[in-house]
Amino acid sequence: MNVIETLNKTILLSENFISHYSEKEMETDELARLAMIERYGITFKNLVKLFPILENDISIDYSITLLLRAALLDTHIIFYLTAINLDEGLNESQRKDKVKDEIEKLFINQLEYFLTDMERIKPLGFLSESEYNAQLSGIVGKYRFCFNDEIDMDNPKKSLKTYNNYTSPTRMYEYIIKNPLLKGIAISHFYFSIFSKIEHFGILTYSMTRTVNSKMIIEQCIEVLLVGLEYSMSLVDYTKQENIELCYINSAVHAPNFKWTW
């Protein structure tokens, strides 16, 4: 299994993809997909540098698992959106609306937490009043679609669009495994869970840091990430025109044949 060769090919693929699109020409949900693809490329670039070191320094797996944990969460989101697109209980319009709704939830949820943190640091005086207000104005201006028509600039967090039931990774997993086509790639949730125990200190952190079979799990995770990247590109005419295919690493996991409604 030539991990480095596969990753280098995939890095080139993601960079070629991104270079063909302009942020100004894309809808919000399309920008989300573009950002995901860019993050895959950055993750693979880091893995190319770190993976060879693993042979001589097993401690480097700590850095790799933290990197993979973030990428697996991205992939988990992609698999969740895939499950929506495959949901036969929804018509095409409903699937498209649900995908956009879930992406908007992610955006608004992150803005909500960030604006809350901004409020917490304001009394500490790290920013002057004018600097603080400029930061808020910049956020509101750039992400205007996440706010209501009327915005209270004294407390813009209250002007964020409301949403119901932020979808946690666990709820995403429960939705994913309902589809038989996706059960095989739901292993990503298990790896995400393991790496989360390593990232967030607790009773399992010490033992998991020392017992994870690093190389084998890393290779399996890379297979999962490649599937996630393919899903995120599956409606891109450019990749079809250029006849570019992702190169799997002896993977038993394959993407089901479907079309995005993004």
C-alpha cells in the first residue's frame, strides 16, 4: 500500500478542483463543499509529511490522530449529507432543502459560540471599544445570510437566525446507518470516537494513547477520508471531463452510485 503516492495524487486532485471555482459564483452550500475539499487537501499535505516519520518515531501518531480526528468529523458530516441525499422518504426538493438547512445549522451554531466568546473577552480589555465593534461589524457583514433582516448591533448574537435541534455527530451517525449502502463507512464514527478520547483528557486518554495500533488505523482512516472526498466531489463536471478517479488503498469500502442534489 503506497500511502504517500495516493495522498499526493489526491492533493493534486483537490487543488485542481478548487482552482476551477470562484467564491463569488457559488451558493452558500456550494461554498461549504469547497471548504471541505480544501480541508481534505490540507490534511493530506500534513499526512504526507508526518506519515514517514511514524516508522522511526511512534510518538508522532499523537499529532496524526489529532489531525485525523478533525478530518473524520468533516467526513462524518459529508456522510450525513450523503444519507440525506439517499433518503427515499424525501423527494428531491426536500432533500435539497434539508441539506441546505443542515449546513446553515452548522454555520449559525459556530457563529453563536464565537460571538459568545467575544462577549466573554470584552471585559478583559484586549480590544478597544472601536476595535470590538469593528470586529462585530465585520462578522455581520461577511456572514449576513446567517442573521435576521433586523440586526441589533449591540448584541448581534440575538439577531442570528434561529434553528431547531443542532445535529450532533451521534445523531448524524444514527441517521447514516439507517441506509444499508452507508453502513460500511460508518466505521468513521468509531475512529472519531477513539481519537476524541485522545484529544479530550479523561480516564481513557492515557491507555488509548498507548494502545492504538497507529499505522493500521491511520491507513484505514485515510481510506475513509478518500471516500468522503469522492462524495464531496461527486457532482463536479470538471472531474468527470478530465476523467480523474480517486485511487483507493486496497479499500473494501466503495461509494454507492448516486447523484448529489447540492
